[in-house]
Amino acid sequence: MRAALRASKIGRVLLRYRLDDLLDDTPAERWLKLARPFVPRASAAIAAQSRGARLRLALQELGPIFVKFGQILSTRRDLVPPDVADELAQLQDRVKPFDGETARLLVEQALGQPVSQAFEAFDTTPLASASIAQVHAAILPGGREVVVKVLRPQIERQIAADISLLASVAALVDRAHPRADKIRPREIVAEIESTLAAELDLQREGGNASVVRRMWLDSDDLYVPEVIWSHTAERALTLERVRGIPSDDIAALDAAGIDRKALAAKGVRVFYTQVFRDNFFHADAHAGNIWVDSDPARKANPRFIALDFGIIGQLSDQDQYYLAENFMAIFNKDYRRIAELHVEAGWMPATVRIDELEAAARSVCEPYFTRPLSEISLAEVLLKLFRTAQKYELTLQPQLILLQKTLLNIEGVGRQLDPQLDIWAVAKPV
């Protein structure tokens, strides 16, 4: 019954925002047509907005799990039209906090001891609240300041119910939609489920953070807060408290005297080092998770602070090698080599004509080389290559798509810090 009610609500929201055409040519189309006269439609002003904007508004109305769904979907630019992806990327994972006393109880349950015993102090007013978890300030016995991230109550059950419903819709679309082979709805839902499952295990996130911290422990470029393992479990994660400036707060960075040009170049180098040296990269690197150390002694030699390691990317040895070779071929404008690499990597069938693929790669890359260096985006080039190669039955591992999305975020952060940043010049030596 609950699933039926939830499905009914989704149908009403799709109708209200005039998105019912998304299910055209499926069995659901008939039911939506029958319900249309009984559902108030959105105002003319909303109806006049783009389909991406209307989808964003609909997901916001459906709640935090669907907001998370939209955020994940926005990263799949190989599957989602650019106008829709751009709108979904604006979704903010901020929701009303749950009660602080409930948070205290959940922390006690997770750690197996009273909060008064585990902490010298615990602030029931959250520092931040999102769809999966919220964060509270606390003090350990002995006076060390920490933050405690705790999962929202009943979040696993809510996610399981919504994923089940999304899977049913995906199966429906997969069976009946004429473009199902292009949309790949089951693949999208499976990726969402996998991403959310990773974010629901805070002990796993702590392990990810510890690995990255160890790799960059003595670095002047990146700092990762220490995990307090004695106060960490699957549903609660305790970290040392750090203070910094969000990387998109340009006014605050300038007021602090931070060298933004140096910082922007460091961000690009850190990312490529994580990909090609460590093969362990932060894959949710938006400005909310990337801060800048506010220590006045670091103004001329600034470093980033990385937060939230729920999503980590790793490439197979083969994909890592072929990605590096592809980047070098792009740098060298060697389009035939790009074509050969796509086949050698197994991303495309061996039956593809190399000369056709070479011509397609040339048509994608050449327009970028006419731009000023400060406007060239490796992430965009990579995405265009992937999109073009789809015509030739491209098959990519999800981790490569995750890398492309992360690279897009990193370039965005870098260009916000330094609009003249030459991504190519900084990345090539790495």
C-alpha cells in the first residue's frame, strides 16, 4: 500500500510539472492520461520553464532521496541531455535537520555507550544537515574538538523503498520505451543504489578518509581530517574538527589574503595525482566538500581541506593506463592514436573503422584548440569524445564516468579561483 501511495504521488508531481511526457510510450502513459484532469497543473510561469528546470522542481518536491537521485543523474552526462544535467547540478542537498535529541540517541546506539560518557560535550544543534546524515560539534574527553556525522533515522528503510519504486519504473521504461537502449534506466538506478549504499556506511567513509589522509599526510597541498576510530561506527563517524573557507567563497578567500592562482593550480595537480599516482580519488569534489585552510601562515602557500569521502573513485590498471594515454594523445592532437586507444582499451568493438573514429575525434577536439587556453576544458573534451563514441557502441566502466564528472567539478573549482587557469599546462606534467 505504501509503495502504491508513493507511486501515486510521483505520478501527481510529474503531471503537475508537465513531465508526464517522460513516460510516453510506456504502460504508465495511459494511467497518467486518466489522472490528468484531476491533478492541478503548475502555473503558466513554471510551465514556461525548461524541462530541466521543471524536473529539478519536481525532484525537490518529492523529497531528499529524489534530490540525491537528481544529483547523481546530473553526473551522467553521457546519458542525460546537457540542458537537463545543468539544471539537476543545481540541486542542493540541504534539508531540514532532525531533532538534536534524536541525534544524541542515534549516536549512543551507534557507539554503544552514553553520549555523556563518549564526549565531554555534544551540541544538539547541527552544524549541517543533508539528505543522508547531519553533523554535530562535540568535544572529546581531554578537550579535543571533533565533529560527529550521524545517519538520519530510518534512512535505510526510506532509501530502500524509493529505490524499489525507481527500479519498478526503470523496468517499465526498459520494457516499453522505444529509446530504452539509449536511456539505460536499469543502469542508472543500479548506479544510484550503489552510490547511496556507499554513503550509508560511515565506517567505510572513515576508511576512505584514512587512506587519503595517509597518502597526503605531509603535503602542503591537501589536508584530510583525522578519523577518531574509537568514536566511529557504521552509523556514526567522528572526525577532528577543522576550520576553513569554502572554496567557492571568493570574497572570504580574498579577505584572508589567500593566493588564489597558486591554489587553483594545486587543485588540478592534486586531482591528477590522486588519479594517476594513488588511483584513489575524491569523487564528490564540489565546493561544499573542498575547503581552504584558513591558517594565516598559509596565505602564500595555501592548501585544500577535503571533506566527505562517501564516494571514492578507483580505475582498473587497464583503464588508468589507457586514460593517461588518451590524455597524452589529446595534448599531442594525435587523433588516430585516440581512435586506436579506444579500441585497444576494449571500450569499443574491434570492428569499428579506425579512420571513421579518427575523423570523429578530430571533429570533437579541433574546435577546442581554437579557444584561449583558459577556456579549454579537458573534462568537456573527454565528455564530447565519449558522447561521439557512443555512436560506435562505446562501453565504459562507471568509474570512468565518475572520473569525468569529478574532473568537471575540479575544473569548475579551479576556474572559479582563477578564471585564467590553464588546465592543460598544469595537468600535462602530472
